Amino acid sequence: MRIENSKGYEILNLADWAKLYDTPQSSHHWKEHRSAYSAAEFIMNRNGGAAIQSRVSDALCRAVNFQRAIPEFEVRFDEFGRGRIHDIAIFGTTDSGESVFVGVEAKVDETFGSLVHDAYLTAKGCRATQS
């Protein structure tokens, strides 16, 4: 899997990846034990791409081949405001040629928030009291 920045330049090591966070607004994200650094270290030094590929293949019950990954990838749904920034966007195909996109949200020292089930029940409870 090729790892590249948003301009298509290949990221070969952690130092290359760190350049993505070389601004005053984002430099605080690039520290050991923070999500951005941990995600990069997992992909670059722990064969993380293969681990994610294996999990996705198992979930889809078919072989998946990842071609490229882009850290800090923005997905826009409309022209208003800023889009969704994925910690790592992974693009690939299945063995039958279908496109696959995996948006990775890395978490180290923060939570994901409520479980979907709990958020659903809370919303359902709010609807019931409004009726």
C-alpha cells in the first residue's frame, strides 16, 4: 500500500508523515501517545495496513487489496463549511473489482463518544417524552 500526502507525494517514514503537522494549528497533534502519531507509527512500523486489510477482508468475506492511504484526508459532502477529516483514508478494491474506502479514526487519549446503541436509546427516549 502506497502512503501519500494530499498532493500525491509518497510518505516513506515517520519524518515524512510528521510534515503534515508542521503548522501552529496542528503541531500539538504530532506527539507520542497522541492519535495522529500513534496511527502513523502503527501503519509505518507495525504493519498496520496489513492488519486493517485483514480485518476489512474478514468483515466483507472477500479479499481486499489496499492501493493507497492518505493521512488527514478531507471528505466533503457539500460546499458548506469544512468536510470530514479522516485520520487515514484508505482506498482499495475487492477481489471482484469493487471499490473500497476505509476511513480510519484513531483514538488514543480521547473517547469515541456514546455507543451507537446508547445514543439510539437516548434519542428514542427523548422522542417518547416529546410526544
